[in-house]
Amino acid sequence: MRIITLAATLLLLVLATSGLQAQYFGRNKANYETFDFEVYQSPHFEIYQYLDNPERLKEFAKEAEQWYNLHQRILDDTIKVRNPIILYNDHADFQQTNAIMGSIGVGTGGVTEALKNRVVMPFAMSAQQTNHVLGHELVHAFQYDLIINGDSTSLQSLSNLPLWLVEGLAEYLSIGSVDAHTAMWMRDAVLNDDVPSIKGLDNPKYFPYRYGQAFWAFLTGLKGDQIIRPFFIATAKYGFEQACMQELGMSSKNLSTLWEQSLKRHFGQFLNATEDRLVGKQLLGENNAGQINIAPQISPNGRYAIFLSEKDIFSIDLYLADARTGKVIRKVASSRKNGHIDDFDYIESAGSWSPDSKQFAFTAFSKGHNILVINDVESGKTVRELPIKGVQAFSNPAWSPDGKTIVVSGLVEGQTDLYAINIRTGSVEQLTNNAYSELLPHWSDDGSYLVFSTDQLSRERGRTNGKWVFNLAKMDLSSRQIENIDIFPGADNLNPVLDTAGNIIFLSNRDGFRNIYQYETATGKVYQLTDILTGVSGITPYAPAISIDRRRDNLLYTYFSKNDYNIYRANPKDFLHKEVAPTAVDFAAATLPRVNDKAPVLVDQQLKDALPEAEIADTSLTTIDYKPKFQLDYVGGSAGVGVGTSNTFGTQTGVAGGVDMLFSDMLGSNQLYTSLALNGEITDFGGAAAYINRDKRINWGGSLSHIPFRSYAFGGTGFETLDISGGTYLALADTFYVQRIFEDRLSAFAFYPFSTTLRVEGSASYSRYSSRLDQYVNYYETDGQYVGNVIGQKRDKLDSPRGFNLWNTGGALVGDKASFGVVGPLAGSRFRLGVDQYFGEFNFTSLTADYRKYEFFKPFGLAFRILHYGRYGKGGDDLYPMFVGSSWYVRGYNTSSAGKFLENNGRNFDELFGSKMLVSNFEARLPFSGPEKLALIKSGIFFTELAVFADAGIAWFTFDQFNGPIYRLDSEGNPILDPVTGNPLTDYYQAKPVFSTGVSLRVNLFGALVLEPYYAFPFSKEMGLGDGTFGLNIIPAW
């Protein structure tokens, strides 16, 4: 038998697992700021916050209590403890939360997680948006409480609930059935004959929030709101199909037929057409841009347009286009290529042109706050980056006609006001200071006044259908006097812009549709300019969707159709100019279908009757200090016991199982993970505990572990005579060895993120390695010719190699701007530069330099990697060498045929081994099946990628190998000759590269792992291609 050297084996394990201290690659969730949280208690909530605005905090708490009362009545559930809400002052702060492990995107308004039932959210740019997100997320809190703490349901029951059913209920209970935005989506489906079946709602093509809300409006309109609780719980218990039969008395297929019919019948009455009634011509759409083309801004001279689009698939970027032809000229800015920008504020914000049409200002997220970025349009280069002092969050910059000032909507301590920034000095002036939300400012041509949207009238009069809505307003900049324009009461009137005559062009949902209107300032008359059946809209109703030039009144607008956002251009003569009464408001077309007039519906009435504030005594609102303490988030695992009995050798027991536990404080800044496992005998017990502190920008932690590694070796067979119960038996003795290597490790680690794409990390550890060697002999009945049953087993503990200590310290600089396809990166770049020092039993320094670049040219991409890993120092060659012919490095050299190929080239297979290596790879990658926007063949479940590759690599021990082979020398320095061949014996062969080429197919197995079967050909300049060989990688694309 051959027992592998303990030290070498364990050090290979150390090197293989050293990346567990920190990700090899991956983006960062940076904690740019440290927030001083306090706990604000109300009767049903603990609000973790750091807001310096007592009145706004009190208002928020009362809104939370109001939502609690509304949801409690419908869901008939009481959350037995104060439910936690973690409240951030703005979205940039929210993106830094530790309560949610994953990254927070710009489009995420809030999150509710199941472990502690925490609602995590920021203040939004308006009171209505904040109130809606709060109501939406609190529905999730009730949902989790109903299911996780239910009598016959548990955490696992959540997997039975379709996403659209969960999110749709949250939308329905927080908005109701009167919603012009969701109605726009449904009209679009009906108009384009794309109404999905209920089963079809699982397709991500159908936005779960909008279609789920429409479904619940339909279901409650059929059976009444009292169906909500039993149907939701039944679905969690048994699945959707069984819930339909049990609670509705019909199959899901029959329910789906009713659903489809009701949508078509209800919205068909408002359409009366098979095609939309558009004005102007399409400028930008999928044929020349992307599927999402939003926030168009036409230049003051009318020649150019800048817009946001996912044209290159992987990110939403700013593009410049010809405003007359729609030809896309260039990309103006990209968050993927601008490393200092984390993302654009693309959901509800647009940019603004300088008055000379040469520069463009826009809002971006950078290092924990919003910044104002000014780019030169012609070159695309950034001219200035302006953080706005005292205003951490802002949107929709508006550049003054004289070029000196930019006005924004700014969010400070939960309150949204207008702020003016002097571009030259950077000084900031607050233009408004009130409890109302002022959005979407626009300058008059002479710079004397601003027009904008505000919720002032609604906040003074009360909600409409449970919502605060926006009216138009005008501010005289010399006096700061605000004039509210009271038209279309109860409707949302947004995105005001001024034409050359000083009339206000704006968007309104006053008739349940979303169209463009004109308010004639001289007469007070209102004209409807478009009669579009779906709507003029950005991603949300509050997003800017129109802009106008300052010379000829040419207007750009975003048209929503077929789930896409296209940009159209129209001039004044294209519009309807149909006069409408300033008080004409009718939301029939904004109402989701109700098929049973007698069904008792409570949600709409509750939202309509809701008071601006819940009746809560101020004495029930208190503030206490936040004191972090660990609470159990998760516990899981499994266990099993096996027992074997032998009359001769007694009873033996084997145990298998483990338990994992995760603890954290409420804010997630302190996390403790423990894991215990046993697989076999008590000597196979292993455990680990790790702590990480994420409170500050430097994240740090430590771990302690005891891990057993078990291996087997065969020792041979032979015959022995056994004495059993006074009798003598001939037995076949089958000998094998079990070696257990134990690693006891104490480690510390830290990393510092410079941004979401760049970090430095470091670690240090001490490890003690020891081993145990056991010999097992199994005895089988035999007559010398035939072998029967096992009749016994003998076990002996043998001497094992001595233990040893190993210390390690290291660090790395890591950058990652990669964007992923279906099986790995397709665009961007990533790198890692690392150094690790090992000392103790072994002393050497390891260096890592890894750079990868990806470019995507739809439908295929190119990928390049260059990697060096080397062990340097006197102990660098003491370990088992690395093999450059591994399929992760150079494919096609890990088979016997590759050895023959090398021999035929006068090479030796040992050339593929070394303590240092350099690898280069090139691939042409074709996303073969997957999402429609990315892959050649559309598929929702089968994600694959074809690749043609070329690999190259070289391995060596010493740099002298590049000059030729290193011969074995005697004491006098002369080569030692092989006694058979007479040739000099070689210690190291000359370092020479190896090459291969081939094809591979990567398959994503439902997100669990990626398989890469490949067919590779080794090749050389002298011999050409060698024999092809099949291989398999089980790892995502590099």
C-alpha cells in the first residue's frame, strides 16, 4: 500500500480551499457610510432608523400602523410581536444594507425577508411612493407570518406560491383595483392579443406585479375579498391547482378561461380598435436600439436626442441619437465601463442638456450617494462630477437657459424639495422647504420661473382611491411664490414641459389612460394632444416620458407597447388639440375587471376611506437605543444512524448528519455561522464557526474549524485461519487502510471595497495538521475456491506521520466588471493580483495574476484569459507539482493519447508539471439557447452556450528550464548517465508550451451547476493536430 505524504496532501487542500476566506472574483457590496441607528417603537412596529426629522418619522410610523390595520382586517392575522422595519434615508443608503445579503438594484423599492420578517426600505422621492412601498412590503410581512407561523404550513410551504400570486397580492392590497398603470399593461395585452392564461403567468415575460395585481382584482371581484386568506393559504399548502378545486370549486383551467374572458371583455370596451392611435413617427425601437428605450431628452437645438436603453443587453446606458432619423450615434455614458459610477438613476430620472446643446447632465449612483455627472456629448468624456452638498439623493436635473444653474428634486431627511446648484461654484440653494413632494422641474425659456409637479393639493385635500396624486405648479424664481394649477383633480398630472408659447405640456391619467395634454396658460383651457390606447409612460408613472426642444416645439415621447418602450417624435401639427374640461376626470378605464357586482369587496373601500394618518397617541411612540444582539436566522441539517452486527466482532455503529445555524443582529452587521457534521465514526466529526463584522467599510472576521479528510487505500488479499467459537475456519482476508487527516485552523480576514467593482482583501491563518491511520481486515467465508459472506472484521490503529504546523498570510487586489450570460461572463473584465506567504513546515510564496476580458457582439462574444500561478522560494518545489494539462487550463492533455502526441513530437509528458505555470485561453462564445434577447434559440428552461476555443500553457519549476533541460549531476558536477540508454538523466525537462483547440457545449443545469463537455485536439507547429479527445468540466465558464 502507498500512503500519500501527509504534509503535501494537506497543503494541496489548503491551497485549493484558501479562496473560501473571500471570493476569488465577485462584485462588492460596499458599506460607504456608517449609520447611527435608533429604534422608534410604535404599537406594532420597531422602526430601525437614523432620520433627523421627527415629524416625518412620526408620519411614517402612523402610516405603518394604518397599513397594519388595513391588512389585518383583510388577512385576519395578527403579528404577535413588533415587526421590524429597517428604514433608510434614501436609495443609495438602502443599497448598502447588510440586512439583505444580495445586491440591491436601482429598481428595488423595498425588500421583506422571511428569517426575521424584516421590512427593509428607503424613503422614496415622493410621499406616495414611500407610502405605497411600505404598504406593499407589509403585505409580505403578513404573508410570511401567515405561512411560516401557520398551523399546517411552514417556511417550505412558500415554494408552492407562484411569484405573481405573492407580489400581485401585495400590489392589490396596497393599491386596490383602480390603477391606471396596471390597466395600461392589461390594455396592451388585450390590444396585442397577448392575454396570458393563468398558467402562462409563470413566464417572466408577464410582469408578476402588474399581472398578479390584475389577477387578485379579478378573483376578489368574482368571490369577494374574503377569498384572499383561504385561497392564499391553500395554495401554500397544496399548490395552485388544488387550491382552485378546494376553495373555488373549479379547475385552474376553468378559472383561467374566466380570467382571460374578463380581461378581454372589460378592456375591449375601452379600446374599440385593433391598432393604437399614435401621433408622429417612431424614432427608436428594437430595430435600431433596445426593447427598453426611456427618458428621451431632445437637445435645445432639436438636432439630437439622448435616451436610456439596454441596447447592449447587459446594462442600461445613455445613448446619443439623431433626433430626426433615429440613427444611434454613440454611447454617451456606461456604468459598466465607468468604474467610478455604480449605476444610473434610470427608473424615474432623466438628464438635461446644456443650453448650447454641447453637454449633458445626469444623475448617477457613486460610492453611497447620488452625483451629478456632466459629459461632453461629442466625445463622451466626463467634464465634471458634482456631489450636491447637503443633498445626498436627487433626480431629474434641469439646466437653466443661461447655463449657470441646474435645478434638481432633492430628498433630504425624508423630505423632497427643489434645489438649485451653481455649476461654477457648486453652491446649493434650497428653493422649497415644505412637507410636499416637488418633482420633475422644468425651466421657462427666459429663466424666470419653473414648472413642476407637486402633491400639495392632494396632501391638503386627502387621498384619491388611497393615493396622493400630483398637480401642476409654477414657481416665480424672484419671489419664490408657488402657483398651484388646479386641473384634473384626483388625477396624476406629471412631467410638465413648456413649449415656445409658454404653454405647459404634461402627462395625465385623468380618463384612466395615459396621454399628453396642453395647459394653455393665457386662457386656462386644456387640450388633449394624444389619444393613445396603451399609454405614454416610463417604467413607472413618475418617470419622465416626454421632452420638447426650445425652437420648434418638436416633442419626443415614450410609448409603451408589447411590453416594450419605444420613443416617438411628433411636431405640433401631429397632435389632436382636442379641448377637454379642466375638471373632466373618469377612472373607469383605470379600473381592473370585476366580474361579479355582488361580490363583497373591502380593499377599495378601505383605501378610499383611509385617513391621512392613523389615530395613534403620541405617547405610544417612543425611541430607544439600538443594541445589536445575535438572533437565530436559520437552522437546518439532517441526520441518520446505521448499525452493523457481527457475532464474532460485536456491534459497530456509523452516524451521518449535520446541523447548520446562522445568527445575526437585526441590521445584519454582525453574522455568526456555525456548522457541525458527522459522517461515519466519531473520529469523522467536523465543525466550523465563522464570524464577520460588516458594520464599517472595512469588513472583517475570523473562523475556527476542525475538519477531517478521509481517504482509502487497498492493501491486498490473502488466506488466514480463524478461531471462532472453538472452531477453525479458513477465511479470505481482504485488507484496506483508512487514513484520516485532521485540519485545525484559526483564521482572520478582512476586505476593503473601494467601489462595487474594486476591493483589496487580506487574510492570515494558523493551521495544525495531524493524522490517524487505521488498518481494516474483512474476513470472508471460503473453501479455497469460492468466497462467501463476511464473517468478521479486525481493526488496528497504526503509526501515522507526525503532525505539523503551517502559517499563512496573504492579500489580493480584485476587480470585477463582468456581466454574465447564461453559463458565465460575456461582457466586461475581471482581474486578481494576489500574494500568499506560507511558513512553518513549508516555506514559500505563491503569486497569482489572473486577467480576463470579455466582449459581446450580438449574437456571439469573445473571451480571453491569461493566468499565472507560481510557488516561489526554497519550499516552492517541495509539493506535488501543478498540472497544466488540467481541463481547467489546457484542454486535451489529460489522456494517454496526449502523452503519445507529445512523444511523437519528441516531448515528454512530465513537461506538463511544474511549481509555476502560465496559461492563456481564447474563446468565441455563442449563447445557443436561453433568453430571447441573448440566445440564438429562445428557451425559458434550457440554457446553453457553444464555444470554439484555443488554449495554451506552459509549466516549469525553475527559470533555467527555458534555456534547456536540467540534467541530474553527480558530486563533481557531471551529468549522470542512464545505465540502459546512456543518455543523461533529466531532473527537469526544457520548458515548452503546449497548445490545443476544440469545441465545447456548456449547459446550465437549472442554476445548480454548469456542465461543459468538450472535444479537444492537442496541436503543435511540427505535427499539426493530434487525435481528438472528449472531456468534461463541471464548472462555470472562466
